[in-house]
Amino acid sequence: MLESPIIAIDAMGGDIGPEVTVAAAARILKQRQDVKLILVGLEDKINVQLSRLNIKTSDRLSVQHASEQVAMDEAPALALRKKKDSSMRVAINLVQEGKADAVVSAGNTGALMATSKFVFKTLRGIDRPAIMTTLPNVKGHTHMLDLGANVDCSEDNLFQFAVMGSVTASAVDNVDNPRVGLLNIGSESMKGNAQVKAAEPLLQNSNLNYIGFVEGDDIYNGSVDVVVCDGFVGNISLKSTEGVAKMIGQFMKEEFKRNLFTKLIAFIAMPVLKAFKKRVDHRRYNGASLLGLKKIAIKSHGGADEYAYSKAINVAILEVEKSVPQCIESRLGALLEKTSATC
Amino acid sequence: MLESPIIAIDAMGGDIGPEVTVAAAARILKQRQDVKLILVGLEDKINVQLSRLNIKTSDRLSVQHASEQVAMDEAPALALRKKKDSSMRVAINLVQEGKADAVVSAGNTGALMATSKFVFKTLRGIDRPAIMTTLPNVKGHTHMLDLGANVDCSEDNLFQFAVMGSVTASAVDNVDNPRVGLLNIGSESMKGNAQVKAAEPLLQNSNLNYIGFVEGDDIYNGSVDVVVCDGFVGNISLKSTEGVAKMIGQFMKEEFKRNLFTKLIAFIAMPVLKAFKKRVDHRRYNGASLLGLKKIAIKSHGGADEYAYSKAINVAILEVEKSVPQCIESRLGALLEKTSATC
């Protein structure tokens, strides 16, 4: 690890591109004096944004030209094969060449996973990388994986996800033995589909702080730190909650906008409503980790704004500081060889 | 079908029992002059509640004694074999004997499914019954199945769920061709786990109004009428949204209770907050259907209060009026024999 974390930013990725990514980079440079950023993408477009924000390149902020872009709906395999000079690929290469410590992209998730996996390679002991995100809960936050990288998972995959999730949560949250739960439809041992039933003994016999099966509502009630599931279930759980949260928000807005009287009430209640809005602001949790790779790759939501994108950069910085891939490798090695881990 | 719908109520089922179920029955008798109810369970306990509410039995309200109860955590197979005189079993038997048209229970879900399946039998063409519920969406409501009866599903199971869901939605909502979607992690055809990929062509080649893959957030945005998934995914999606809704509610409460000033605001905003609360009141959607059986069984939430339980009785009444099992059988027969359905 280099002394100052260096983050390679896929400046072209996401629904909006440089307008968001460059502004987010500027925000981070103000917040963190010890971080260096490399903006990767079409030089002209990046420079337009730098001028707009009145920022000059320096030893802390450089631009790396890349002539191509991966489209949001492009087939991952095609992007990997054909777009050798895409902003995403060049940013990933910078990390592989040791010129940066982590890559952040708001681009095509499948392409980011496929390209990172191809370039970085997976850690020894990991069959498949997984996507982990942080979600709010009533007491703090919960880590959850996989969120969609792996749809059909074996019990070994689920076990590896548990190890990766536990190690990462432990490192980024500074806690010793995060509580790990396996997502299921009941807490009794007879419940569940074939995979979770097969994964249960592997987890019980591990030295993870495995607390057993957890249910969907446990993700948000603070009873578990790391929730493990296959990517099909994880993605549907996450999208379902996004849908219901949006609906609740819309209902609330409609009730406060119903008539002049309710609008007046909304005006009076503004300080509370603002505090509430801030509290449920999902942008704070932007930045999902592609775990199980030899280097650090962070996926931002495609529709992230400047603030949200800066949070994803922060996740990358934190994982660099905590040497997350090295910790996972050490813990996995210890599990495989029955020795003690260094992380 | 009898002229007045007769509903057998498992009066002992649920976390609370007769205090809730008898009161809910009383509420329904006031609302619906054309409905008859049979309260099944410990006669003494039911009579205490009837006295408390100052209600007399009549030709519209009778009590059927049953000496046993199924515990909420009892193994379904054990309940089925050993508890022949449980309130749940006796209520189900009343339907089978033609003395009632539908059963409602807030008891042990697994036992209700196992016993209903054993006594009623499944419809021809249905391999496994499924649990369907109604959920709010921004424009109205969505039906979703399976919610947990079947954890490992084949493509044929998913197809049958789609038929049952479509027929039931069509009957209870009075719509001709409800939009049916298959729950997945993306809308592109390359996405999904093995089961949904295998189910897709079956749905595409059917005469259902199949609109393709839908994602978790679509359940709540009004873009689909019937969401089909396996019971593992469905249960986790549902519980996840319950968890996040509860968390949002708690955050809101905390912000309004922060200090004297915010409490004053809460007091002023009370009419709007009440209207909002009513709008997101999940009790309105209580009452899940056990579909695919020859008779009607409705599962109430175990923790339902009087109002919520009365909603479950209403679902039973509606399904009796619409002859839901007969409609499913007719539609399935038509699909299997390529003739036209009578429903």
C-alpha cells in the first residue's frame, strides 16, 4: 500500500458522467488532504468540468485520457473484449499496474465485475467475487452480500461470502467479531431452500461469529452485522425495499400536498421533515464493494449525484486504508490451513 | 356455493386468540347482513368474549366446540397427525363437509397449509398450493405469490402460480387480463437464476397477460398486477420491506419526538400524520390466500388485531362470492385441454 491512498475514478461512468464524478472528486480533495485522485476518461470532457469548477490538476489530482466508454446496457463480455481503452478498463489497469490503490466506477455493474475479475483475478480460496453494500438499520448499519453478482450459489459460495463479509465488516467498522447471519425464511433449522440448509453446517463449524438464520426484517432491526445470501435473493430484497421506501415517501408527500392547510403544516414541519429526510437519505450508503478480488473495486449507483458519488470514493479510501483484500486473503488462508490470520 | 357465504373462523388461532377473532367476527356481522360465521374453538373461551361484547349466537353466528389448539411453533406434520380436534382442523373440516364455504385462521401457517392440503386436496393440474397476498402500490395494489409455502420451485410450479395468481386477481379485482410479471434481478432475458429462465418461455407461450421480468421495486410502483416468484424469494422480499417500513416509521417518530419544539410540530401536523399513517396501514392488506386447493383457506397475520382480522374474513367472503377455486380449476383445465375457460 502506498502512503497516500490513490483512487482511480472512472470519470465517464454512470448516468451523468464527468459532471458528477469530477465534482465529487473536488469535494473529496477538500475533505481529505492525504488522498490522491486520478480522473480517467475523455480528457476534453473532464477538462470542461475542471474549468467549470475552477480546479487545476496537481500532484493530488491528475487526468488520464481514455478514448472509449462502456455503455450502461452493454454486454459485460463484449465490453471486456472490445473496449480496451474504455475509461473503466484504463482505471482498472491503473490499479493493476500499481499506479492507484482502488478503482471507483458508476458504470455498468456487469462490465465492472467482469473486467475487475479478469484484470485483478480472484483471491486464492474464493470461487466467485460478490457485491457487498451497507444498509441503514435502526441502530447503525448492516452489511449485506451478495447483491447480484451470483444468481445460482452453492453452499461453498455462501460460506465464502460469509468470510468476506465478516472480514470486511470487521476491518471497516473496527469491530472484532461481527455477527454473521444467513438470510432465510425462518429461524428454525428445518426451514430454508437447499443451499441455505447446506451452508448452515459450514458456518456453524467455522470460527466466524455465526448467529444463525436471519429473516428479511432483521436486515433493518440491528440484530445482525453481516447478512449473507445469494445474489438473486439479495438483489430482490434490496430492490423491494427501495420500492417500498419510495412508495412511502410518495404517500407522505401527497398527504402534505393535499390542500392549502396541509401545505401550511408541511411548511411548519419543515425542520423535522428535513431531519427525517436526511436520516433516510440512501445516498449516504452509496458505494458497493466488489469483494473477493486481489484489488479494490467500488461500484457507485449509476444515478449517484455529487454527494452520493463522494461517498463511494470514501468507501474506496477506507478499504485501501484497511487493506481489505489482504485481510480477506489472510483470513481465508488461515481457515484453509488452520493457522491464525494476520488481520 | 351457498346463498349466504358461511365462514368458519379458527377462533383460537393467532397470537391473541378469541379476544381478537370474536371481536372481528362481530365487526363483520355488523358490516355484512348476508354473511354467516361459525366460531370454532374452546366454547368457554369463545363465550367469555361473546358476553364481553354483549353478543348472542343466532342463525348468523354459531359456535362449534373444538377441544385442542395448534401451537404457533408446532411442527405442521405433527399438528396434522395428532391434533384431530384442534380449532384449525375442525374449522377446515366444516368447509370440507359443506357446512362452511371458507376457513380463516391466524394460526401456524405451516399447519394451516398442511392440514388444508390434506383435507381439501389440491386442484387438478396444480402440483403445489401457494400463498398469495395483496400489497399496496403507488396506484392501487399488487398481488404476489408464493410467499413461503414452496422454497425450491420448478418452472412448472412458477407457471402454475402465475395461472392461479392471474385468475384470482381477475376474479377479486374484476379485471380482464391482469398483468403478470416474473420476479427477477433485471428485465433483460439473459438475467436470472435457472428457474426463472426456464419459466419464462412457459409464460410467454401461455395466454396469460405476461409482461416479462419485473424487479423488486416494481412490486410497489404499479407497473404489474400479479408478481410471481418462489416462496423463498417472496418471503424474503416481503419481510425485507416490512423491516424497512418499520425502520422508516421509527426514524420518523424519533425525529418528531426529539425535543419540545418538534413535539409541538408533531401536534400541529397530527391530521396529516394520521392521514399518512392510515395510508400506509398494512392491516388493510391482511388475509393471504392459500391458492391451488379445492376449497378456500385464508391466513391472517398471527399478530392481527380486530380490524386486521376482519380484513382477512373479508378476503374469504370475496373469494367465496367469486368462486375462486372453481375459476382456477376451469382456467387450468382450459390450458391443459386447450379449450376455453368458464371464468
